[in-house]
Amino acid sequence: MSQEPIDSPTKWVAGHVKKYVESGGARGHLFHGAPTLLITTTGRRSGLPRRTALIYGRDGEHYLVVASNGGAADHPLWFHNLLAEPRVRAQVGADVFDAVARPATADERPRLWETMIGVWPQYAGYQRKAPREIPVVVIERAG
């Protein structure tokens, strides 16, 4: 991903990303008390790098994010992008690295979901209103 990423079209998310990037992760890492990371996916149609901020948790060395889309009926676009191209770039604080992102398996999801509820309890409400199972995504640092 050598091209400059296109940030989320959602104004407040784009502002969060800008603050995060400009400060090297010093500002914006915490969002209402929850840790956030930046993930850059490749647009499945455009081929362009797309960047957004997401709340994260940890499972050992791996990072976890939730494709909640606020409990909407559809998965967020970034999730569709990583399904098409799982190689992503992540930024956690000042640490920027290449990674591979994948949905948690059916066996992993219950445990990882509980981890993420512990980080951001609002996910439970999002799941109650969503007509789909909200995916948990595992982000693994590239070898």
C-alpha cells in the first residue's frame, strides 16, 4: 500500500484518524476510554487503500476488532474489503505494521466476542439489534 490511504467518509471518524496519524498515535489511541487502532484495507472494487479507526482488544499477540457497523443490517465496507484482500496495514499507537486480517472461526468467536464485550460493552446492544451475527476479526502481524 504505497498510495496515501483514503480515510473514512464519516466526518467524525476521518477527524479521529487525522488526529491519530498526525500525532503518531499519541492522540486518538483512546476513544471514550477504549483503545483504537487504524486499519487500512484495499477497496475490493477500487483497489485503493481505505483507512478507518476501530476499537480493539487483544488475544495474545493478535489484535481483535468487531465488524459491528453500529448493529446495522449490513457488514461495514472495511469488512467486505478484507474478505476480498486480507492483507492490511495496521497502526496501534506509533507502531505501524503489515498484517493479515480474518474473521474469527466459529470455534473462536464466542470467546473472542466476550473479550470484545469487555472492551466495549455497547457491542452487546449492537448484536441484539443486528439481523446478522456480527463478526470478530483477528488481525495477525505479517511474518
